[in-house]
Amino acid sequence: MKKFALGLVVVFTVVMGLWAVQASATDLCFAWDANPEPDLAGYKLFGKQGRTSAYDYTAPLWDGPETTCTVAVVGTDWYFVARAYNTYNEESEDSNEVRWPKQTMEKPCLRFCVPLP
């Protein structure tokens, strides 16, 4: 299966309080630059809780054509990656990984880039 490039710049923003799904949940908002490939169909966001657990690539937390999404998580020590997919359902490699909560939150967002091959 041919893999195609995913070039993302992801902005990771946390929205707490009023927008929480439940008292112990936190809404996490993600945004990224659109992939310019002409056969792009959408993006998938995957999450896992804990460094040693594995991503379940059969069950994305979010899937859609938009370049922003919000997911609700409960607890801490979450890790996230994004993948782009094309009209043939071929997926890119993982983007860089972001962690929630970030160890030192100097700013309300964390940026990361995936270089194009």
C-alpha cells in the first residue's frame, strides 16, 4: 500500500470548564494546516492514555475532512497523533506526538511540525 505525505502543523489548545462534557472531562481542541494533496479525503486523530500503551488505529477519536477538531478526554497523561488519508483510504504516517497535559504550560498551545519527505 502506497503511503502519502502528511504535512501538518498542529496547534493544541485546551478548553476547560464550561465546555467540559462532564465534570471530570476536558475538551481538547486541535487544528492543523490542510494537506495539499489532490486526493485527500480527510484526517484521523488517535489518542492513547499513558506512554507505554499503543494507539488503536482501527478506532480514531475523531475522523473528518476539517482541519480542526475537538475531543473530550477524562484523566491525564494523554498522547495524540494525527494521520491524513486519501480517497483510496491510504493513510499517512503518524504526525509528531503531542501530550496532555504538557509538563510546563508556558503558553496555551503546543506546535509541532511533520517535515515532508
